[in-house]
Amino acid sequence: MTMTKIDMEEILALHYPNTRTLLHYNNPFELLIAVILSAQCTDAMVNRVTPDLFKAYPNAEALAHADLDNLEELVRRTGFYKNKAKNIKATASMLVKKYKSKVPRELEELTSLPGVGRKTANVVRGHIWDEPGIIVDTHFGRVMRRLGFTDATDPIKVEQDIQQIIPKERWLRLSMTANYHGRDLCKSRRPLCEQCFLQEVCPSREL
């Protein structure tokens, strides 16, 4: 059975119609902080931590003046809490001083913030402003390699490879559908190939 990468992208979109992030947020500031906290942590855990965090520090000004020890305790359960607390406090300070407490929209401005890389920036840009971007996390990279979209492991190279295959207007959609597929079926240790709707065309299937 012959199927193009564009066909695969469309099938993923049919199976995962909800392409919103699993992180809970009410505004760009909350999403930015939540994504920083999600590094090497589950979205579910971040969602358990952020209500108390944003109750204590509801905006950039409050977070910029947070007591670091208290901040560390609030984000402890997300792992690497000392570094994350330092980064989100520094990011809040930079938002206040440089961006009038607003989350910037441009990729270069976002990635200048402490703890913010291309993945975090593309999450915020995509979900807040519908800006096209490819969100390369561990699930996305794994699924793209298994489906033959790329053989790269470096996130930037993965991003570049996908940009050459998939039209810009579908970048965010593929980012989310591939992420969900990686969580649902194309798991890291044991992919559930026997249940996968792409098993007939997947070059990495284990049947």
C-alpha cells in the first residue's frame, strides 16, 4: 500500500481531531510558565502544580518578586525544581522589564527568555496566536522517525526535515497529532503496532 507523508498527516488528523495542548492555562503568561515547567515532567503533574502557583503569583509582576524558596516548594513536584524556579522567576522579571509584562510573539524574543527553547516558543506561538511552528518533543520525534518522516535525532534537524515535507499551515496540527499518537499507541518502550491505524504503511511496525 502506497501512502505519502501528506496522507499520513491527514490520517493522524482524522484520528486526533482535538489538537489543543493538554496543559491548562487561562492566558499567554500561564501557558508560557506551564510549558517551561513541563520539561521532563508530565502535563498531568504540571496541571496539578499550576493552580497553587498561579494563585500565589497570578502575573509576571508577582512572579518576578516571588520568594525563591517558596517558588521552589510550589514547583518541586515537576522535577528539576531549583532550575525551573530560577528560570520562571527570571523569565517573569524579563517580561516585566523588557516586554511590559506581556508575553512576546516573535520566536527570537521568546527564545531569549530564560528556560525557553524553540519547543516552548512554538507551543506558545501556536496555541495563543496560531502561528505556524513545529513542536519537537520526545513523542513527536519518535513518531516522525518511526513513520519515516526523518531519521534525525537533533530537534532542530527534525524540525527542518518536517518543514520540507509538510505545508506550513499543517505544522501545528501535525505537532499535536503526532504527540498524541506517541502517547496513545506509538509508545517508547513497546509500541502498540497491532492496534495502530498506520500499521500497514509504517516502516517500523513490530508485528
